Amino acid sequence: MDPLLLIGAITVGGVLIGGGVHFIPVGGAPAAIATATGVGTGTAMLAAGSGMTGLITAAAATGSPLWLVLLAGAAGAALMIGITMLVGNWVYVWGVGTVPVSAKVTKDPITGLEQEKFVTPGTEGHGIPTVCFVSGIIGGLLGGIGGGLIYYYIYNGLVTLPAYALLPGQTISVSAAMMAGIFALAVFFVNAVIASYNIGGTIEGFHDPKFKRLPRGVLGCIVASIVIGIVGILLLQGGVV
Amino acid sequence: MSVAAGGGGTSSIDPKQTLALGLIGGLVGIYLVPFVPILGPLFGALGAVCAIIWGADAIARVASYGLGTGVPSIGYMSLAIGVVGSLAGIAGAVMFGSSSVLIGPIFGVVLAMIVGAVVALVGTKVLKMKIPILVRCTVELSGAAAISVIGFSAAIAGSIGMSAILTTVVATGFIGLLFILNTMAIQHPFNACLGPQEDRSRTLKLAASTAFMAMAIVGILGIGVSKVWWVIAIIGAIAWFISISAFIQSSAENAASVKWSGLWPEEEM
């Protein structure tokens, strides 16, 4: 495989992942005690959950055309973040007893419902309101596509090498799939954490004022992903003795 | 997500000591694997333990500034960089000729440190993070992560060559386990001990216990591959017991008092 194609795929995938994180309602520690909007954990945990699910579903489509791998990755990651947000909302609504509400906007941009008077004084909202949920699904789709893209190109690059080649009777090369999977996961984590640094740990979604920092985060992800892509070339050029 | 303290506090441990322990101890351990017959993998695992203690000290220094994203995030990121660097380094060493397997680990550690430096520079220059030691500590963390991954991989595979690691660590999926296992071992000690009364020597006792716990698990992963898996597992378990006892003892000594409060009264239940 052309090394530049691999670097390009890793860079585009990294940008999709880093950009996707900006859409996900990461609430952090304040959300864990229902005093801020979003899922009550950090970006690294959400990246681990939805990123790994996306890569597993993308890997399940190994050997399929590119669009199917991307679709599988996007579906897996979006489904996982969706389930996380839904179950989180159950806990916020029926466990904590708060209304899912955003403190960053006065009216929900999607449903048009009033937000302001439902925010408990002294807090920055609770739970995952509609706009955050939709934003989170978009983020999951973007991240899943990015992870799937990286997985697809590394797998197809590796499988041409003798050490990773298909054995008779095999339809997928397990060692190439594992190597591509762990590499894509690593790119996922690096870009998720860079995006997390950019948003200062918490964000509500595309309606949050912090979302304007997206270009800066994307620039950071481009630089980091290009360097990781160059390092990744060694996997293909070096090989196995 | 945890909110760390205002940062820059004095540490009771000199960072140079942990750096020397991790870098020299880790690399010596890894390089003993191909040269010491039979017991080689044990030294690889011990090298990884040294690297984890180094990484736990580095994460304690950088995360005491308050990253805004919690302690685990930088741990996951550095292990991601460590995995990328170590696998690319071990595979890429072959480019210098088929007899150059031995430069693989050092090449991997250097690659990880370079990627770590780039990511940290992105943090300070592009994202304008105001943590003065971010670059230095991310480079140290990435190096520690790479050494810990290579050390444990060599302990399972019994070799530092790519073909053995590929079949016994990567293709079996253990690399994913090592990713999370080493992240936990490196980030947990400071995440558990942070606060105004954080004492670095106590934090590093916990780091030793998490590292040896990981080593015991790595020993079990070597069943069927390594002949000395049981030695690694038993030494890891014994050392875990010693280090966790030391940690609990120093926690009890540093506490104002330790009392069992009892359960809440019956009528309030």
C-alpha cells in the first residue's frame, strides 16, 4: 500500500475522531453529581466505550468494501454512545430526580422547549436533553467512521505482507485484524484526549459556546495524526522476522 | 474526571531517581530477555514494573497541575502512544537488516517519546494549555508506557522479536489487555492518592503494588507460551502483597486516626 495513502487515512480518521468528540456531551465530574449537563464521565471513558464498540463492529465487517466497514463502525460507536446517554438519562431522571435540561441555551434548538426555568439554581443543567442527545449521536457516527477508516486501511495494508497473510481456509487474518484494531484504538485515544484538552474536559454539544474551538482542536488532531501515521508506516515497511 | 490540586507541589522523591529506575531498569530488564536463558522473561516483567513506577511518578507530577480532563485521560493517551511506538519500533527495526532485532525496543521507546513530544507540543502550542511541565512529563510517560508494553510483551512471548510478539501477544488479543492493564497500573496510583496531603513515596508504594499485580496477571497470560509463567506469576503476587502491605501501613501511619465507624443505626435504615 502507498505509504501516503495510509498517512492520509490515519489523518482523516484522526480528524473525524477529534471532531466527533466535540459533539459528544461530556459532563465530567460535575455531571456525575448531576450539577452539569452531559454524561457523568470523562472523554477517555466515552472514547473507550464507544470507540472500542465501533472498532469491534468495524472489525466484524472485515473483508467487506470500505463503505460497509465505515457504516459498521459508525453504527457501533453511535449505538454505544446512544445507549450510554439513554441509560444515563434514566439514572438522572428516575434515580437523581432531575429534569434533563441544558444551561447553555434558553431554548432547546431542536425541540424549542424552554430550558432556563428548569435549571436548578447553582448548577449548570442536568442529564442529557434532546439537543445533547442528537449531538452525541452525530459525534458517535463521526468517531465510528474515523475509527473504521483507520482500521480498514491498516488491515488492508498489513494483509498484503507475508507475515500477516491469510492462511488456507481463513477468510480474515486474525493477526492483521488485531494489529489494525489496536492501532486504530490508539489513534482513537490520542485524538479523543487532544479534543478533550481543547474543550477543557467538558462540553454539551454543538450548541455549546466551546464548540467554536473546533478548528483549533482539528488542527491539533491533524498534526498528531500525521505523526502517528508516519510512525504507522513502519508497521508496513518493517515487517516481521 | 477528577479535579486535582493547584499543582507544582514539592515531591519527596527526586524525579531523576524514578527516571533512572524506569529508563535504565526497564531497558536492562527488556534486554536481559534474549540473553538470560530460561529466566529471561522474568526480567522483562520486572523491567516493565520499573517503567510503571516511573510512569506513575511522571503522571503524578503533571496531573497535580489539574489537566481539566482528569488523571486517567493522560494515562490512556500515553499508553496509546506507547503501544503505537513500541509495535512500530519492534516491526520497524527490521528495516535496518534482519540481524537488527536488538535495536527494536530502544527504537520503539524513542519513537513513542517523539510522538509524545509532538502531542504535548500540540497541547501547549496549538491548544494553549498552560502547564509548564506538560512536554517533559508527556515524553516521560510515553517512554514509560512503551517500556511497560514491551517488557510485558517480552515476558509473555519470551522474545523481543516481532514474530514471537505478533503470534503470542498481538494475535491473541493480549495487547488490548496490556493496553488497559498498564494504563490502570500507571494512572491509578495518583488518581487514588491525589489531594493536599499527597505523599509521593506513599503514591509510589501503591504504584509498585499495581505494577506487581499487573505482573502477576501477565505471568498467567504466559501459560502455554512461556516455561517460567508460574515464576512470574508467583513473584508478582508475593511482591504485590509486600507492596500493598507497605502502602496500607504508610496510609495508616499518615492518617490522623483510623476508626471503624460501625454501620448506621437500625432505626434510620
